[in-house]
Amino acid sequence: MSTALLIVLIVVVLLIAGLLVVTGRRRGEQRRQAARVEARARGAEGKRQAEAAEQELEEARAHQSFAESERETAEAARRRAEEAEAEAKKRFAAAEEKRTAADEQLERARSVDPDA
């Protein structure tokens, strides 16, 4: 009887070991499956973030281009203002010269004819 009991115990231990191996494989497969799902989710999130970053880069490039055109416009306006200011100074100087010449002519005319 002890041999039969020993055989039964060995069979029971082998059955338990077999069940543990099968259960371990199932858990391992579930973990691998969960890891694959998580990796896909991370990949999708990474792709979404990359697309959002690319869109932000495009917007930044557009803003940079706009700023550059505004800078060029402002520079052109500054140059036009400087040119207008120089022209105004030139005209002011010419007018002053004409007024001085006219005053001198008036003085000469008065010196010749004080009643005029």
C-alpha cells in the first residue's frame, strides 16, 4: 500500500506541477498581451503628440514668417519717414534761404527808397 500511496502522491504532485505550468503560461501570455496593448497605446499617444508638435512647429513658422514681414514693413516705413524728414529739413532750409534773401532784398529796397 505504501507503493500505491507513493504513486498516487507522485501523480498528484505531477498534476499540480502541470497545472502550475499551464497557469504560469497563461499568466505570461496575458502579461505579454497587456504589454503589447500598452505598447500600442503608447505608440498611438506618441504619434498624436508628434503630430501636435509638428502642428505647433508649423504655427511657429507661420508666426515667424509674419513677424519677419512685419519687421520688413516697419523697416520700410522707417526709411520712408527718414526720407520724408530729410526732405522736410531740405525744404525748411530752402524756405529759410528764400526768406533771408527776400528780407535782404527788402532791406536793400528800403535803403534805396525809405518810403517804399
